[in-house]
Amino acid sequence: MLIKTRAGVQMIARSSTDQVDVSELVAHFGVAATERAAAGLIHGRSLEEVHNELINILPDCVHPAITVAQIMSRAPQLISPLTTG
């Protein structure tokens, strides 16, 4: 969660899974954390700037438990969109 305050942007982050390491995510902004929880004030940056940067770094900090490559078929059967029943 990001909240604009008079003192800066308050960042609060929580995770309930090992696939999201909150400390890795918020360290980018200079906020201290544990693996599952963080809260800190970011000075000298706008809410929009922090938000945009957060969105950009999320893919580097979220590690899915399973990927599409692990569950998809190697040689799927394909049909034409024009095929009728």
C-alpha cells in the first residue's frame, strides 16, 4: 500500500507466500523489512513516481511457484477457427 503524507510516501507491504519476498521489493526504495512485512517512509518522491517504479520492479520480485512452461503441453493439438463440429 502506498499513502501520500505530508512527510513523504508511506509504503506498507505484506506477503503471505514465499513467492513474494517483501524485503527484496522494498529495499529498492530504502525501506527495511522482513521477508513478509515492511513499512517505511520514502522522502523526496511523489506518490506517482513511487507507484510507477514499484510496478516496474514487481516482476523481478515476484517468483511464481509454478510457471506456464511447467504445466503446458509440449505439442498441443490445434484446430482452425473455421472448423465446425
